[in-house]
Amino acid sequence: MPTGYDGMTDREVPSSVKLALKFLWFTFWTGFPLKLAFALLFLAMGMINFEARIALGFVMVLASPVTILALPILMMGLDSHIGEGVGIGLLFLLCIPIDIWAYGVVARTYFIERLRLEPPEGIGLSLWMKTAVVGALYLPILWLVVGFTTETAISVAHSLFELDLLKGVPVAERIGIQLVLWGSVATVVLLIMLLIGLWLVGLVIQASTKGAQPMSGSYQGRVTRWDLMRVPADQSLMLTTFAGTGIVLSLLFWSALPVTTPRPHDCCKKPEVKAQPPYKPIDALNKDEKLIAQLTTQLDELEKKKAEEETQGKSKRKGKAGKDPAKAPSANAPVQSESKKP
Amino acid sequence: MPMQPTPSSSAQPTALEKVIAFVDERVGLKTLQAKMLNEPVPGGSRWAYIFGSILLFIFIMQAVTGILLMFYYVPTADHAYASTQYIIHDVDYGWFLLSYHFWGSTAMVVCVFAHMSQVFLWGAYKKPRELIWLVGLALFGLVMGFGFTGYLLPWDQRAYWATTVGVEIMDKTPVVGDFMARFLKGGPTPGQMTLSRFFVIHVMILPAALMGLAGLHLFLFRKAGPAGPFHGSVEELKAKSDYFFPRQVWKDIVGMVTVFLAICALAFWEPVVLLEEATPDPGDYHPEPEWYFLFLFQMLRLKIFAGEFGQFLGAVALPGAFMAFLAALPFIDRDPERNIFKRPIALIGWIVVMTTILIFTVSAIINREFLD
């Protein structure tokens, strides 16, 4: 049997990295569907217009507890414009109560089921505030470090292939090798930075376990208790509320949904790609046939003109030959020439 | 498990109760309901188990949106492009239906990958679930087939050239390759016959095959029962064990709603936009397949896969050998151990395969920018 945390429980508190990973992962998935529903509604209502293709990681995956304060700092620091619309700000505001609720549900169930500790009062709000501050301080640093490393690694990988020795490497192989080179460095740095971030968040969560009282009772009892925290006692009321909210949101969505393709906002128009005019084989064939007919006519006219000139030349020469017998052609020649004419 | 009759507040049954009793007497509705919902889930409900239900939901939604699109789509080489443009620009909510259908196919591929990865990592393919795994592999092939055949239908440059490349790859298969390529193309170059055949396969043959195999997959799954988690003490498993309804059903519903919302958001974000109408001249367009075939496409660009034999090796032999290995996996891997952290070869193998697919897919995207 593992030794208990503070010698009072029969299960150890996991490492801070593991603890943070579990808390953030569960919290993210608990709040994500609700936030996504609002994001979709705002998109349908035209309240959100994204400029960037992936809109800064879809507003840092709908502003998780860690990114909610970090994202505005990053946007100001990098002077980046992810888009326009009151929906972005409104989504941020809605994310706050949803995340506090999600953090609370996750923390309470985790404390009871895994840590076997009584969850402190207001754990959701307290953890949300602390992790938001950690994220606000740490994420810009992570962004800078990973961004700088990636840029440096890309330029080094590209410069390696400028060497005479590697200039002959085919394009596909070169792209693959370069990607592996800079991708490995960037991934390792990102993972290290993420681990440090998780460790920091884990320390915050671990601190909140210190004052918690150990639980008593059987395992089955604890399971029932945390289960009832996730599923309210009045399940009919919960289902009615959920169904009602779903119906209202669906009606709002369908009433706001554009009938025709939504046009991009003036701020966020995508660069127009001018495609080459399509190749129409029949049109091209007709055009070529017309050109051939035109050229044939021109050729006929030229030949006719040439023949006329030749005839005129001959008559002139004949006139001259009468005057100068030494320059007269042989007797057969004009006959042959005339006979060859079409 | 025998179901108790539905309690009624009054002595006399209501009209609805009478209708339910009438149908139940003839169909066995309550027995069916009990069979469907009272499946024991060892270790309790889990989010990791939602992918199968999500896949079924996506397929139903694809069928619904596909049928609605068929009301307007004309599967002829002369009108396919124009009718698709009509759906996008003139039909009420047509842009949304088409974009949902497009992103739904992407979601289906992602969920198939997630579901297969989950089954592999959980060791749920092992005895006595070998047949479930095999049918699952066949379903994976069908999903890929849906993506491949559906891609041609808008009849734009992207569709035309992706199909041309795909059929050329198929042509390299020994024995049946030539027949398959000729059958699918129906002529020397993709044209009316190709479109007709792809359309029939997409809307008739594949859905019928998928429904049959999905039914078999579910039947086999219910026969063998859920595998349950690969770790946890007996006490924990016993305490958490539950029925399929209501907790797993609830999780499945949340998963379905999330996927539905994600597909809708993607449809808004990146609605389907067609390129120029299909012609036998690619012009400035660089042909490439749909994103989930990009890794294979990029792999074939490597020098080692150049030439007739190289192309066969990269396009047919290696993927074929990999699929054959996956099919044989439950019969090769006889060790009953299911914990992925105690199966290092399986874990490393999965990481290597996923990393390779990721590297080649990203390389193909970089290569596209290089070509542009």
C-alpha cells in the first residue's frame, strides 16, 4: 500500500506535472463543448470574423484557463490581428464562468476519487485564478522561446542544404530532412517548455491539496459521492435545462445561419487567387480551325499574287527576249513550266 | 435482463402507453431496449469509448446531408460542376450542407484513426475480439473509399486530378490493378463514365457495405462485450462497473454534440470553394489528393520510390503489407497483456507510424508551397 499524502491518506499525490496534466486535460474537455456552442453561435451571427487561417490556435483553443489572460498579452506584444467582432471579446468573457465551473467539477471529483481528500470550498475559482496568472506570466515566455528556437532551427536547416555537399539532394528528400531537423529541435524545446509550465501549474494545484482534510469511508462510498457531484440528484431538472438550452441555441443558430455562402468581413478578406482560364478543348479546336482557314485564305491569296507576278514577269521577259535573242530561254522551258501549273 | 413494465400514474393506461404496448407486443421493443441499454461496461463509462458511437453519428449525418445534396446534384460531366456551384451559391443553406458534408468526411477519417488507435493502445483487438478488429479494418477501408470516390463529384480541377493520381496509383496493383483502373475510369481519361461509376460507388455500394459491416461490427462487439480498462485494481473495477445507460450514453451524446459543433464551426470557417471546372489540362494546378492521402503522395515523391518498381513499392506493396500486418496483428500478438506501458514494441510502433504520417503530411504541405 503506498504511503499517504501527509501520512493521512492511502494514496500519494501524483507529481506536479502529472497532476497539472490531468486537471487541465479534464477541465478543457469539460468546458469545451459549451464554449464551442457559443463560438458557433457567434460565428453564425457574424459576430466573429477571423483573419488568421487558424486564428491563433482557434483563440488558443477557446481560451482555456491557462491562456485566457495570456492571449491578450500575446496579441498586444506581437501586434497580431486575429480578426474582428464583438464575439471574440464576448467569447472570452463567457469562457471565464464556464472554466471556473469546469475547474470546480474536475477538482472536486479528483480530490475525492483519486486523492481521497475533502475538496476545499471555492476550489474552482481559486484554481482558475491561480492558473490564469501562471499562464499570463509563462505563456508569453514560452511563445518567445519556442518561436525564436523554431526560426533559428529553420534557418540553420536551410543553410545546411546550401552546402555544396548537399546541393544535389532532391527536393522531396530535402524538405523531409529539413522538417525532421528543425521539427525535432522545435518539438523538444516545446515539450521542455510545456513540462516546465505544467510543473508550475502542478505546484499551484499541489499547494491547494495541503490544507485539505482526508476522507473517510469505503471506496464504493467515495465513488458514489463523486459520481453525484457530476450527475445532480435532480436529473430530470438537469435534463430539462440541458434540452431547453439546446433548443434555444439551435433556434438561434438556424435563425442566424446565412442562407447563402457567408461573405468574409472587410477586415478579414482572404487573398484572391486568380486561377488560369480553364482550357476548353472544343473552343480551342474551333479557334484553331478558324485560324487555319484564315491562314489558308491568306496563303491562297499570296500564291495567286505570286502567280500573277510571275505571269507578268514572263510577259515582260518575253517582250525583252524578242528584243534580245541571246537571253531567250530554251524552247522547252515555258512549255514545262506551264504544264506543271495546277 | 427482464424489463419491468413502465409504471403508470393512473390505473388506466394512457394512449401513448397503449401504442407502446401494441408495438412492444409485436416487435419486442422493451426487450430490445433492455438489450441495447443494459450492456454492462467493465470499469464504468469512459470518454475513451465514445469514438465508435461518434463514427456512427457522423455516418448518419453524412447520409442525411448526402441525400439532401442529391436533390440538386447532377452526376454528369456536363452538369456536375454547375450543379455544385448552384448548391453553393443559389440553394438555400446549400453552402452549409455541402461544407458540412465535406468537413464531416474529414471528421470521419480523424475519428476512425482515433478509434483504431484507441483499440490498438488499449489492446482491445486481442482474443476474443479478433473478428471485431478485422471488420473494423474493413470499415476503415470503406471510409477511405468514401473519401476517394466523393472527392471527384464536384468535378473541379482538384477533384479531377486527385482522381487521376489515385487511379494511376491503383493501376500499379499487381493482377487486379489494371482491371480496377480501367473499370473506374471507364475510358482513357476521366470523363462521364468515371463520374457515373464513382457516384454509384459513393452513394450506393459503399453505404450498403458500410451499413452491413457496421452492423456486423456492433453484433460482434456485443457478443464479445467491452474490453474495459487495461489497468486498475479489481476493487476499483468492481466499484466503477456500470451499465451502458445512462452514463456512457450521456458521454456519447456529449461527444456527438461536440463533433457536430466542431464540424459546423469548420463549415463556417472554411466553406467549400470550388476551383476551375475539370479539364484534361492541369494548367498551373499541382494535382494532389485529399489531406489524409498526402503522406502517401509525398512518400512517392522520394527518389527511392522513383521508377515503375519504386512506385509499385511505395504505392501498393508497403501500404498493402502494413494493412496485412494490421489484419494479422491479433493472431501474431498472443500475449494477453493489454497495458500499453507494458507493451513497449506496440507503443513505439504506434509512435513511429504516427510520427511518419505526420512528417510526410507536413512535408507535402511544405512541398505544395515550394511548387506554388
